[in-house]
Amino acid sequence: MSTTAAKDVPADPSAPTPGPQEFPQSNFPVSPVPENPLGEGRYIKTAAALVIGDEILNGKTLDRNSNYFARFCFENGIDLKRIEVIPDDEDDIVEAARRLVKNYDFVISTGGIGPTHDDITYQSLAKAFDQPLEHHAETIRRMNEMIKYRTDIANQTAEQRQARERMALFPARGEVLYIAPDIWVPVVRLEGKLCIFPGIPKLFQRMLDGLAAFLPLPPPNERPFRQQIFTSLPESSIAPFLTSLQARTKSAGVRVGSYPLLSKGVYVSLIGPDVAAVKEIAEEVARELQGRLVSEEEARREKAAL
């Protein structure tokens, strides 16, 4: 199993000794950026997400990770093609992982990497790509460093420690990427494409953002631009204009969409490769539909409040 890690950073000798309820801030070395797994000069164009967990499918847990990943892809110029939610079932994980890795440049999985019996993502993905499982010594070291001040874990039985160390039992040829100095959990990458993430939303979001530096992302000039316009007119009233607009702008690579807010109005979305062209079209839309331009943040807040 390959591990990319930088030199250790010495601890600050002036740091205070932690008290009984205090946990020191970890300062693990972050991995250096590896070679482009897609090949020199190539970058990610397409992506897919594999959300793993019975709790998602039975409604117990709300999936926030796929939405965050979709925003990450759009902001970085990646065309997200597919999001699949599957149960904690080995056969389902194996089939989906093989298919998505074959068809897309960048694939993520979320969920199923904890210490319990139903956390089977690592073992299933190892099977998918014909790899044995191996305990990863550096990850276990970091894990132990993070928890050594926790008295509730210090006295665990051998069986409990074995369960904990399942979280460091990785496919043997996986590439182990440490993406933050205060997170012991690495991103394990398989086949140069499939990145394995935890399902906890806050941790997933931090790790995904941290992974950006390790990815061959599209250059900024190839990323699409989106402008949204809000109008209080009914969607049926603006439909003929939007149909005509899409026909006129399709050759320029502009995509026109409409997204109603119940009893409030409609957001019109324009996405295209040319910032100036999209802004010019947006001004036309605002005039024709008695609307106004809105920022991404404003639109996100408005939709989240529903």
C-alpha cells in the first residue's frame, strides 16, 4: 500500500500540557501532492458519487454529502454525471464501484468505514478491485495519537481495539492521502479514481475541500459560469420566452433552466462557458421577466429556507 507523507513537524515545546478534559491540537504531516493519476496533461472532466448506507435508504439519515459534492464539482468545472445511493451490501458495492470507475474520471464513496459489523466499504472495494486488506500502520499510529487522552478509549478490551482498528484496514494497493494536519482519517484512492470518504457530513466536507489540492482539476478558464435571475412571474407565463431563449443560445453552450419556489416565484438559471455572454443574456432575462439578478449565496439561502 502506498503512502504519501511529508516529513514530521516537531511539536511545539512551549505548548501547555493538556488537562483531564482537554485534547491537544494534532499537527500530523500532510501528504505531498502525488503525480497525476490520469496522466500528464489530463484533468478530471466527469464524476460520480456512490453514497453507501442502509440508513440513507430507509430515511433515518438525510444525505447531505451528495449535495455538497455536486456543488464542489460545479465550482471546479467537473461534470457530475451520476449519484447513486446503495445499501450496505457487498455485491451492490462491488458492482457499482467497478461500473463507475470504468465510466468516469473521478468517483467518490461516502459511508461505511466505521468500526461496526455493517461498515463494509473497505472490504467490499478491496474485493471490487482484487486486492487483499492490510492494516495501515501509519493510520493506526495517527488514530492512537488522536485518542490517547481519551480515558473512555484507553481501557478498551482487545476485542474493542480490534474493532477500532478496522477503520485502518484498507485495500492493500490503495493510495493513502492525508489531507489535513488535524484529521487522522485519510482519503484512500483506488485505481487512481475512486476516493473513499467517511459519511459524517462535517468530516466529509472538510476532507473533500482538502482533497482539491490533490486532484487534477480543470483549469479556471474551462469552468462554467452560472448566473441566476429571480422573477415573481408564474413559471407557465415565462415558459415560452425560456423555450425561445434556449433555442437561441444552445449553440453558444448556454443551458437555461427554471426552478419554481412555491407561491414565491421562479429562479431562472443560465450556465455557460463565456462569462460575458452569460451576463449579457442574464440582463436580457431580467428585463423580459421583470426580475433581478441574484448571487449564488442568496439563491442558496432562499432555497434552504423552504
